[in-house]
Amino acid sequence: MIREIIVVEGRDDTVAIRRAVEAETIETGGSAINETTLKRIELAQERRGVIIFTDPDHAGERIRKIISARVPGCKHAFLTQEEATRKADIGVENASKEAIVKALGNVRTEMEPDTGHEYEVTMEDLMAAGLLVHPQAAARRLEMGKLLGIGYCNGKQFYKRCRMFRIGREEFAQAYERMSVLQEGGDRP
């Protein structure tokens, strides 16, 4: 059984999670997350810890941001859009058991950025990797987000997530190298 309580958007997400793992959930009721639900999440974080596992779409990201701003120190699980899509519908409820287990196995813990250290990823690193101000920046962030396990987001959010999840330069460089190999059509791990 997973110790933390998993925060999902709705009933179908709870069903999918319980199909894959033994866990308890809190449902936000979609993007209209209310004060009562936020208080339940705060209590859950205080008592057992929380894993935010929302859909990889705009509404899911909005919910993730609202909860993160209100409840510090949350853990985050991410699915790619491909893993969460079935018949043009994106959601945790569409993911396979394997994808859910994998996402929960790669949970990232939100932390205060550890600023001022040479290993910290910088905006310059993102620029050099073509993740900002590049014709393929969005596609490159999508791939890097998969490789780093932090999901897809815009450039500013990508930088924030690198800091929040303390992605170091070495981890970033390894993911960048893997992305470069994949883009060249290689199959080297």
C-alpha cells in the first residue's frame, strides 16, 4: 500500500489508481477545487503526505499549481500525454496499470530551490539545450520532461520545476544526451 494519499481529479481517476496499486485518494472534483478539498489535502499532507497525480493537460496543471501553492512539500507523479490518452481523451483514467505504477515509482518531491550552487540548472542551461527561444523548444521540453520525470510545461514552469525538484546539472546533462540520441534516431540507452 502506498503510504501517501494520492490527489486525483475525479472518480474515474480513483478507479484507475486502485486498479494499479493499493492506495487512498482525494478527488478534487476537477478544476473547480474548493476550500474544503484544499483543507483535506492540507490535513493529508500533515498526517501521511500527498502525491499530486493530475491529468497531463491544462486543467490538471492548474490544479497542480493551486495545490502546490497552498500545500508545501507535496510529491508529484506525472504521466505523458501519450500514456494518458485514449480516443482523443486525456486523463489519468485512460492510463494503463503499468504507466500508473511507473509514474508512482518516479515520484518527485517538491522542495525549496537550493539556490546558489554550481550544480543548479540555470536559464542559460535551458537556452543552450534549446528548451527556450528555439523553433523546437516545446517539443524538446516535452521530451526532456519525459526523461526527467517532471512532465511537460512551458519554459518558465520547466525552469521552476528543475529548481523545485532539484534537478542538478549532471542529471540534466544525462537527460539532454539521451534526448539528443533519441532525436538522431539512435536507440542507445
